[in-house]
Amino acid sequence: MTAAGATGGGDSTSPRCPACGAAVEPHDSFCEACGGALSPTEAAPVEVGREIPVSLSQSVRSEEADAPADERPAVGPAPVCAGCGGQVGAEGSCPTCGTPAGPSRDHFTARPTSWVAGVCDRGRRHSRNEDAMALAGEDAPVRRAVLVVCDGVSTAPDSDRASLAAATAARDLLDQHRPVGLGTPDSRAAAMEATMVDGGQAALRAVVDGSDPDGDNAPSCTFAAAVVEDDLCVWGLVGDSRVYWLPDGGPGEQLGVDDSVAAIRIAAGVEREVAESSAGAHAITRWLGSDSPDTMALTGSLPLDRPGWVLVCSDGLWNYVSRADRVHELVGQLVAAGHRDPLQLAGALVGWANEQGGQDNVTVALARVGDVLPATAAASAY
């Protein structure tokens, strides 16, 4: 994010990010193009006369800047533990929980059961992956899935570790706590929504517990989760990661609303395409972190009365396909093209986002409701 009136190119004396070569400001602590850490040489200026659409702390999502996709540092940060979100030691295991180093943090997949899967990828522009996901799934005694996606706020330090710790903590709580309510559909949904709030708070504690209490800028991340239990989906949101319900026959539906400047503008009557592409659109108004004004997850529930897909994703996907009807159309095209398996479909959606530019980390988690349509039937269903 640059000051009003600044030019895009800069001059030959302007400082540049040592990781990707993008122009930066002397007061920047992080590169907006790749997320790499910088050493500021000046204090941040106080800007006067700018329109401030909403009061935010430092935990806002920065606007993306163009940067060479192939200029990345040869040595990246230490691997992040997939078990607790801590830092993997030189010996190849986590000193905190003992989990061995797993697949690269830049790209990893998960498939807890045949109908639940996800893919998390660094994208093409960032030097590290600050997205994270954690999944669970089972077929008996009930058909149940837990999908959690967290997106680390790039302007805050250690948000890659914070997002993974948050996703893991929320997944574990939502997988272990299984309320049934008072035996009625409404009480069951209410009980599951209350547990979803608890899941968001577990994620928050994981973020806060892993932060430096003396730091000036706390690590933070978004939170999007869905629990699919037989014929019911319960979802929870903090920030701008999303949950979609995409029934085979349509129409698609975005569950809940973003906590962002763009969402505020849309609610005020601005066209979605205009609001989501305007300056400051990706500033988030709520997040998980010690400096957040509100960390209580927005929750809701939806009966699943027909086959379809529950999709949880970061903005690395929906930046390129935001409206639910367009997400539904894209999924239908990919299923008709043969990507009918959940892991294949998640990978195809991540690959599609990277083909559009891959300017952000991208994560897609899916749960299939009902049998997958044959490719010939999928072409007409979508």
C-alpha cells in the first residue's frame, strides 16, 4: 500500500525488496508483493487528508503489487510444524510436539476420507505460504467432515505459523466436540453453532499463545470453517475467507459475509465488482489476533437437502471468482472435465487460480455431499 500520489515505478534510488525486487518504501516492514520481511530505515509517515473508510489496526490485508514470479529467495523461512504450528528444528522434527517434518509448507494436500480433501498452495507471487488448512472426516457412525481454512495476515509477522496453529486447533476441537442438542433439528443446529464459536476461540488462543507478548505487531489470521454432519452444514467466519454451498442443480450460495471494507461498500449499495476491486477493498475489519476488535465467529447453519459441494477457501481463489453463481459454474466445468474426485477438484481449482495470476496464496477444501455425478450428467447439472 503506497501513499496517495505515489507513482508505481519509482526511481533508481528507491529501495527494493531483496527477495523479489519489488519497489518498497523506506518505512515498510514487509514487502507487499511477496510478504518478505524488511528492515525499515525510516518511521512510517503520518498521512493527512486521506479518506479513511473504516478504523483498522495494523492487521489489514495489503493490496497486491506486481512482482516477478520467478525471483524468489533461495533460502526460505524454517519449516512450520503441521502438528502445532511451531518451527521445525534443524534435526527435522518439531521441538515443541515432536511431530516429524512433513511435506513442504509451500504446497500440501489433505484427504482424511474419500469425500473430503483439500489443497493449500503458495501461489506464484509470494515467497511463503501464509494460508493453512486442517481437515477431518469419517463415514461412520455418522458421515461427518470438518473443514478449516485460515489465511495469515501478510502485514503481521509469523502469520504463516499463526494460521497453521489456528487451523489445527480449530479442527481438533470441532472434530472432538460433537453436540447433539435436545433432539430437535433446531436445537442440534444451535448446539453445533455454539461449538463452532468455541472452535474459533480455540484458533484464537493458538494464535495468541504463539505470539511475542512484547511485539509491536501481533500475528493474525482469518478463520473459515464448516462442519458437515449428515444432512446439515454449520459454518463459522472471521475475516474474508469464505464458505460456499454449491448444489449440483444450483444455484450456488455464499454462506455469511466477509469482514472487510469491500463488504461494507457492497452493503452500502456499491456493485460487487467495483467494491472488491477498489482501493482498500481487502482491508479486513475482523481477524483472529490479540489486536482484533472482535474475534467472535459469525455462524450459521444450512440443511443439505440435495447433492453438492461444500467449499471453504481463502481469497486466493475467490479474488478471481467471487460471486457464488460463478464459483458454481467453474466447479461444474471442472467436474464435467473429469475432476470429479474431491482431491482432484481441489487441485484443479488451485491450479486455475494460479493460471489467473496466482497473486496470493490459495487454499481450497471440499466436502462432497451425496454421490458425485457422472461427467455427462454434471455438464447439464451445472
